Amino acid sequence: PLVWETKGAGRGYTSPAIAGDKIFTLGDGLSTADDADEYLSCFDRKTGKQLWKTKTGGPWTDGQESWQSSRSTPTVDGAMVYVITPFGQLVACQTKNGREVFRIDLTKQFGGKKGDAWGYSESVTIDGNLLVCTPGGPQATMVALDKKTGRGIWACPVPNDPGAGHASIVIAQVGGKRVYVTTTAGGAIGVDAKTGKLLWTYPIDKTTAVIPTPIVKKDLVFFSAGYKRGGALLRQVAKGGQIGIEEVYPLNPELANKHGGIVLVGDHLYGDSDDKGIPFCAELMTGKLAWKQRGSGKNSACVVAGDGHVYVKYSDGTLSLVKADPSGYSEVSSFKVPGSGDRPSWAHAVILDGLLYLREGDAILCYDIRG
């Protein structure tokens, strides 16, 4: 059953970020605003009522219309919420009222650049007192900032880096060292969390889409890139006080993923085959496909996992419930999200406390899935 539906999220592909009793998202051309600009907005989790909205800048209008609008999901940390606009503006606001605390232009301050023309999409990572993100480019590929003030702590240059991808930074622990792992348009990298020193790189041939956030499991790193590049598995190795990598298997085209993301459930990966709308299940350690099958929806699909299932949200607005079962593809049910169809349904679903939250353009919908 639908618990509530609200308007005012705006045009965008940002997923809802839920913390406590509040929901945060980013969009432009809000139905609750009198202009076409972009806003960070906050909603009451129980009722869906919009509590506040803060202008972050102008709308992203590059490329064809279906590519336009906001794409960075906000990161919430206690009293603060952070978001990166498509133009590379890192904006920090108070969660209680949306008041802007600081703003940093990643392109001007750090010489940041994207590896494609699709705008910044990263969600920043908070680690203790640090805010870490990826301006991209060779000058300051990854940076760590004071999360309260935006003051620079360190910058990690990666020589010849072609620009930022879209992934968020994930944290690994290897040999007693804390490592920040992410991908740029040039491939995967590992950075010393304490010093900002570049520990390792795994370069790939330049491709248009390096988007999914890497998966870290102990010393393993799995990452994927789109346009038939594939997915690869690396092992981080500590030796002589240094951290290096070993290749478990190279890029496997069967594991390519454009922008729907891949999730790990147990020992198996679940995701869309590039952007074909054909979900797959593969063994993490070997990359071998367990199954690959078309479901109820069409076009690219994004995935989240919950309670032994994978929720597959297709670009045409179809949401399918699929068993996370390597023995075979089993679709339990599916439905078409109300209001979908005009633009691609690219925002990932969010599941919390038995409730399912969907962003569909200007609307956010909350469903009870506890039954």
C-alpha cells in the first residue's frame, strides 16, 4: 500500500537520503518554487511534507533533455547535509533549516574536472571529521576537507587522471591502514586516508561511463564500468608497510554496468548488464555468471538489496522484486511506479524500516512493504 506521496522534489535523478525523521533530495524546477533553479530540499519522513528548500544554483541543462537535472544524492551527517551540484559546487547546509554553512567550487579551488560531459554526481563520504570527495583531474584527484568548515586537509594528485567519474568513495582496512577506494574516468584508485598518499591505481582504457560505486569486501575491491568495458576484481595486499593490488580477474565484459549500480548479496553480484535492462547474477570470486535474464521492465535498471531480494527499478518505471538466489532468476512481483514514463526512472530506490521510498521526478512516494 501507498503510505503517502508528496510533490516538490523537482526534476532530477537524485535518490532520497533518509536520516532520522527527515528525507533530503536535490532537484531543479520544483513545483513548490517559482523558478527553474536547483534546490536542496527536506521532507518530513512520516508525512512527506516539505519542511524547507535551499537554492544551490542554476539548473543543469547540458545535453538532451532526458540527461539534464540534478544527480548527486545528499550525504547526511548529524546536523549537516552535503551535496555536489552538477557544476561541481560542494554545498554544506544545516539539516534543521537548510541554512548554507559553506560552499566550495571543486573546479576552481582544486582544478577539478569530469571525465565526461554528464556533470558531477558523487555523494561525498564522511569519515570522522573528514569530508572526502573526488574533484578529478591530475591536480587534486581526491581531497579531504574539514567537514565543519570546508578547510583543506590534504589533496591527492593522480598523474594523468582524465577526470572524475560518478562513484562515491568507500573505505577499506588493509594491513592496519585505512584506504579510500574509488573510481575515476581513468579506473580504480586507492588512497591513504591519513596522508592522502596515492597507494595504488588500476588504469582502464578511457570510456564514457565509469559510474558504479566500487564494492569493498575485506581486502577485495570489485568495480565496474559501462559501454562493454566490464567488471574486475582486485585484492589489496599489504607488504613492507605499503599497499598494492593483485588482479583476481581482469575486466569481464559480462559484468559491465553503465549507471544502475551493482550490489553484493552473500558471495554473488547482482546488477544490470551494462544498460540493457537484463539483470545478471555472478559469482564474486570468479566473475562467472550464475544467470542473466530479462525481467518485466525495459531499458537500464538500477538495483538495491533487502531481505534476501533485489529490487530492480527499470528506466521505464517498472519496479520488480527478484529473489537474490544464484540458482535461478525468480521474479516475485512487479508494478509500474505512478507518474513514470516521461523521463527515465534513474533514481535508486531506498528501503528503511519496512518502507520503500521512490523518487519519480517531482514526486516522492512511500510504500509499506512489511506485509
